[in-house]
Amino acid sequence: MSVLLPLPEHVLEPLERLNRVYFSDAGRTVDFAAGEVIVDQGEECHRLYLVLEGALVAYRQAESVPGTEMPVEVATRKHEVFRAGPGSYVCVQAFFSRAFRSSNEIVALEDTRLAYVDDTTEAVDAEQYGSFEHQFIPVLIHELAARNMRIFTNAAAKEEAQRLLHRSEMAATLGQLSAGIAHELNNAVGVITRRTEFVAEHLEKFLAEDNKYNSQLFRYGYDDTSFTAASELRAIARKWERELNMPQPAAKVLAHIIPDTKTLVKFGPDFVKHVRNNYSFWELGHDMRDLQVAAKHATGIVRAVKLLGGGNSTRQEGVDVRESVNDAMNLLTNKLKHITVETELAPCPLLTADLTELVQIWTNIIKNALDAMQHANTPAPTMRIATSSFQAEGLDLLPTEYVRVSISNNGPAIPEEIHEKIFHPNFTTKKLGLDFGLGLGLSIVRRLVDSYNGTIELSSNETETTFTINLPTTQIHGNN
Amino acid sequence: METINIICVDDQQEVLDSVMRDLRPLTPLIRLEEASGVEDCLNLMEQIDSDGDFVGIVISDQVMPEANGTELLAKVAADRRFAKTRKVLLTGQATHADTINAINDGHIDNYIEKPWQQEKLLAIVKKLLTLYILDSGIDHKEYMSVLDQPTLFAKLR
């Protein structure tokens, strides 16, 4: 962790002079081989070093207060304090505090060459540049700034690591829980799904043997897919109730099958009379249909919960993110054909990833966008999907090369206050019929992206909503 | 004879069908109506009122897309034409705050949790129906088979 700040010119110039004047005497250089200890913690040290070549690392272990004891483990644990490379000064504190005792153990990481001054060194050009201490003020400032930066970087890296740890712990718990639930539910739901089919099929056969109209009514109920609005259906039912003097439930069933007088004539009086007395066969068919829709819904939940839990991921090297985007679009062909899709798939570095997981991420985001645009009746619905890559300079802890996928739509804005919430399990804005949202889509996205140590950015306004996913090409390796 | 309506409100047709089916023993003395949401229910009530009929009970789901059950029941409670209408919240997802609002603003008469049992639902609805009929001064003798006897006797004593 070499920390060299981009110092301003007026600080760098005096540093260059100091290095030239005080640290270019070949007689005052020392060489250390990689692994060699330059100075021990607490060892006497009268030198101020400048690193000319190589790299070194400083460790420190807790010092026991005289008269007290410390657990052995704590007393012997070494913590890395800093790393330094060419241009860095070492033993600054020991030298200028006149304590002449190193507070760290300093070890050469590579073959290292150091130049030094010591407490006998005289000030050069004192008339022009002032006393030795005065001349070395830029070094002190440089050191102070470096230490400040070090503390910040360490704290930030630690915080980031803790956040990732917390998330991955939560994900692991959720994973175990959901895998258990999915397993238990799978069998139960499987029984319901298959038996419903079986019962419906046989019921229809039995009914057909007995009475053609009854099996027909059952079939109408079973196949009912009318999306007529409740109020409209109510009006039709009321019309039949009055015009045909029918009981309310029978009229309602008839309204599902026969929407207007013209169709009524086509079906004929025999059929209508039959409905009046046997409408419950339609209801029976409709019940079977509801059972099946509900079972299908449950199957969907089980599948989603399984995905939420993860676990079955097989990640391979050399995955092209564009392939996963294309797969996702192919899966959603039917839904995508009603809108305009613009793609800009720039070549990207390859990822180590599970293709199906990536496809799942894109599908969930795209599906949500489609639903939102459909629900809001967005005029000229358009989606834009783009891939790119970038290099990130930031905390040492984080990977530097990322692949970016951004998915935009011109649907309604996502209110600022729910930007975080939408990634929580069980949050949904969709609630219509049994086909309503599970509230799991985006939490699956979050879990999957997290598992790649990626990030999700969401920006949304009246004209455009964009989900941006950044996935690192290399996986995290922790601090050093 | 006047028509007394019970309106069930739910945005999920499948749930609505189940409630309606469970309440069918009340028919044909009582008329069952369904509404798919708050707006739909208010329109329906408007229509029933203009036909000169009664709304005895509104049974509403809580979580619905455009507005929730508590808001609907509060509107019903504030409408003097439906001052005697009994209000039931039938829900699996009401929060603590929803429940407080339902009591304070919606003046609900009962809170039924999903999933419900037909017997219980019917018993509650019969009780509320009995209270509605007695409060409205409707001749209860016509409705004996759908009334809750203990409530009836307690009130008439």
C-alpha cells in the first residue's frame, strides 16, 4: 500500500532539492535483500531513510504496558502499518522526535536500496535554506499527509469489507432458508399440479358420458380466460338476470360465456335453459382452472425462492456478457416484440460467471421494465440495452476491471423513496390476479450481483429509468 | 321487498370467487355483489343507492393497487347514505398502522384474517346483517333464515 500523494509543485520542489542534497551520497546508502529486517520495533535508529529502489513494509505489534499482561495471541499478532516504495521516507517519527527508537518493524519486501541521513548530518546552505529541521519541514508534511491518507484508506477499506461480509452472511442465511423451503414445497406443489390436471381430465370425460351440455359447461369454466372488467361483467349479468329472469349466480356464469344478445341467439334457448339449472358445472370447471393457476403460481414461487437461495451456481471462465444479454432477450422475444429495443453491445472482457445466473439478472430487470411500461401505457415503449467495460481506480480492496450492462426504459419513474426498497424480498408494486408479482425479482438480482461482488445503480426520472450493473472481471482478493 | 346487498371487494378474482361462494347460503334472500377495487365498489354503491336498494355490508380486502381497503371503508363511513352499512376488513397483509386506521377512520365492525373459514365468515356476516336489518328498521321476519338468532333475541328483548 504505497501512498504517494500528488503533492503540489511548491512542496515537491523542496523535496527534490532535499533528496539531491542529502540523499545522493553513495557512502550513505544501504542495501537490504528481500525479507531482511531493516529495523525492529523498538530498536534504536538514528537514521532517516529515503527509499531509492525496491519496496518495504512496516509491521507493528501491540506493546504491553509495563506491569500488565496481555494474552499471548494479542501480544504476538503483527499488524501491517504501511508499505513504502521509492520516494518514501521511513523512520520519520523516530528521527524528528529525537526518540531514535523505531515504532515499527520494517522489512524489505524486495531487494531494496535506501539512502539516509543521521543525527550527525549538518544542514547544507543554512544561510539560504535555514536550519536542518526547517529544511526538512516538507518531509514532515509529506509524511503527515501520507499518514492521514493511510488512515482514511484503511478505515474505508475496513468499512467496505465489513459491508460485504454482512451482506454475504445475510445471503448465506437466506440461501439455506430458501433452499429448505423450496425443497419442502416442491413436492407438495407437484402433487397439486399433476392431480388437478388428472382430475379435470377425468371429470370432463365422466360428464361427457352423462350429458353433453354439462361437459361443455365444465370446459367453458375450465378454459375461461375472459378479461372483461368486473363492472362490465356485472352489467352483462344484470342484463341476463332481468331479460331472462335468471337467478343471479346463473346469470353471472352466462355473462362469462355469452356477452351479448347476438351470441345468445347463436347458443339457442336450450343451452340457456340448461345454464339456468346447471351453472355449477361451469363453476366446477372454473374452480379446477383456479386450482391450476394457483399451483402454477406456487411453482413459480418455489423456483424463484430456489434462485434467491442460489447454491447451484457453476461459474466458468471466458463468459461473454453479450451472450447472456442475447439469451435473455431471446427468452423474452414474445414480450419484447411489442416494444422497440435498441441494443449497443460493445465487446467486453470475459467474465468468470454462470451464464444462467447472468441471464436471470437481465431477464428479471427487463421483465420488470416491460411490466411497468405496460401498466403505465407508456407511449412508444422503448428499451435500450448496452454493454461496456471500464477501469475503476479506487480503494485497494476492490477489483479494478469491470463489465457494465445498462438496461434503460422510457416507462414511469421509480419514486426516489423506494429505490432501496425495490431490492428487498417481498416488495412488489404488481398485484393483479394470481399473476401478480412475487416481489422476488429484484432481490434475486441483488443477491446474484452481490455474489459476483458487483454493484447495481439505479437512476430514474420521468423520461428514463436505467438499471446499471457493474460486474468485476476478477474476483475480490481481500486486503493484499 | 327491498333488496339488501352485500358487496365483496378484492382485486384478485380468485379470492373474490371464494368469498362469494362461501356467502352463497345467504342467497337469494340477500344479493351478493362483487367489486374489483375501491373505485368499482364506490360506483356500484352509487348505482345500488340510486336503484333505491340497500348496502348491508361491505367486505373489503386491504392491499389493492389503486387504493386500499381502509380508505374505502373510511369513505363509506363518511357517507351519510351508508351510515348503517356494516364494514369488514378481510385481509392477510394489513400493517399495524392499517389496522389503527381501519378502526379509527373506517369504523370497521370486524376484522377477518386470510385464510378464513367459511363457517366463521358466515357467522360474522349473519351477525352484522342482523344488526343492519334491525338498525335500518327493515322487517326482519322476511329474513329469518339468514339472521343470527342470539343477536336477534338480544336486540329484541
